[in-house]
Amino acid sequence: MRNISMVTKLLLLGIPHTEGLETTLFILFLSFYFFTLLGNLLILLIIVSSIRLHTLMYFFPGKLSVCDIFFPSVSSPKMLFYLSGNSQDISYAGCVSQLFFYHFLGCTECFLYTVMAYDRFVAICYPLCYKVIMSHRVCAILAMGTSFFGCIQATFLTTLTFQLPYCGPSEVDYYFCDIPVTLKLACADTSTLEMVEFISVGFMSLSWFLLIITSYSCTVCSIVQIHSAEGRCHAFSTCSAHLTAILLAYMPVVLIYLQPTPNPWLNAAVQILNNLVTPMLNPLIYSLRNKEVKYSLRKVLQQLDLLSEK
């Protein structure tokens, strides 16, 4: 019988082909991460503190901001830690946690984007019935459902990935533990799991994306029938902004998990876009373009200014 020594610690090799750029990347990614946290915390503060925004319309953007705070926090702190010259080691348990929470929060956001597309569809196509269809109870169920199914998906993927024996090598050729790079370290045949990953992550994301596009197509058909030019312009502006955010979120996932021949450098660049840039832009796309949010932001800043003067 072969003697298998199980891996207890892994080495993250970082972003491929970026040797010597650690300081530049540290400053760049730290800036992205800082503004991501600042923007989303600001949105949460505005929604919680302003009574004007305690409506169903801002319920899902609030949850999206929570996800956008935690999602980049799965991989960014460790990446910034070793880019600043510290250890690149990560424990086996830490690797498992990274993979689980990355897919839990990522899947939750995918489901949330779908729910938000449906919310906009109802608001524009059936405005008189909106409060009946999207009641507080329905919104709460949908919000909990996104997290529940995200947890189920992440548990399934994490269990499948780490049921395999890992006996070396212990070098992860990436900047965090994700399924494709982790499976390369397994001491067993991974072809079946790679197919399951292809279906579960890539195909599922593509399916939800097509569902969102269908929803927005129906919404656009309703917008065309709006008589007011100002109303059409506002609705088109909102939908186009939302679709931009969805493209930024979904296309990296589809590209990474559905490509036949993985390209490590391209994958890293695309995944950084998904992990840091998209969460940073979401507050601008979903909330700060809104007049009510801008008004509430001014009120909050005025209150903070008054408090600082006392």
C-alpha cells in the first residue's frame, strides 16, 4: 500500500507572471479594496439611516452591498498580506474556508442579481401591482433563498473538491484557493469532478445569466410602450446600468469556468476584475445614480458635519 502524507499547509504562488510588481500591485489592489469597502459601507449607512429609503426598492441593493463587502474580503486580505512581503503560506483549513466562502458569496450574488432583475421587471411592467407582488414577506423569502441556495451550492462544491486526497505538491499556482487550481494538487483522478464543476459553476452561471437577459428583454419591451420620453429615458438608463453590472459579474465566471484550455494569467486578471472592480462599481451603478440616494447621502453628510462641529 502506498504511504500518503496529507498536506497541512499550502503555498500561494500569487498572480502568474507578476514577479517584481508586488509593490505596484499592492498599492493598486489596496486602493480597489479600500474604495470597495468605503462605497458599500456608505450605501448601507444611507439605507439604514434614511427613513426615505426604508422601502422595498432599496432592500435588495442593501443586501448586494453586504455581499460586496464580504466577497472581496475572502481573497483580498491574504493577497495584500503577501504582496506586502509577508508569508504566502495558507493552512489547509484556510484554503477550504477560502473556497467555501468564495463560492457561497459568489453564488449568493448570482442568485441576487436574478432576483433584482425580476424585481425591476415587476416594477416596470406591473407598477400598480408591485407592492402586492413584491411584498415584505416575498422579499424576505427571496433574500433568504439567495443565501440558502448559495450555501447549498458552496457546500456541494467544497465537499466534492476536498473529499480527494491531497498529498503534494503543496504549491497553489494562484493568488487564492479556487477549484481549478486546487484540483491540480489532488493525488487522484479529477476528470469527473472537473466535469461536475463545469456543469455546476459554469453552466449554472450561464443559465442564470440567460434568465436575467430574458427578464430584461421583457422589461425593455414594456419600456418601449411608455408614452413619456422622460420615463423611457430614465427606465432605459436604469436597465442599461444594471445590465452593465451583471455583465461585469457574470462574464468573468463564465469565461473562467467554461474555457476549454485554462490560461492562468488571463484567469487571474479576469477574477481580480470580478473580485475587486465589480464590487467597487456596484454602489455607483445600483445606488449612487439614484436621486433619492443622492438626497439621503447629502443629509447623512450634513448630519456627520454637524456632529463633528459639536
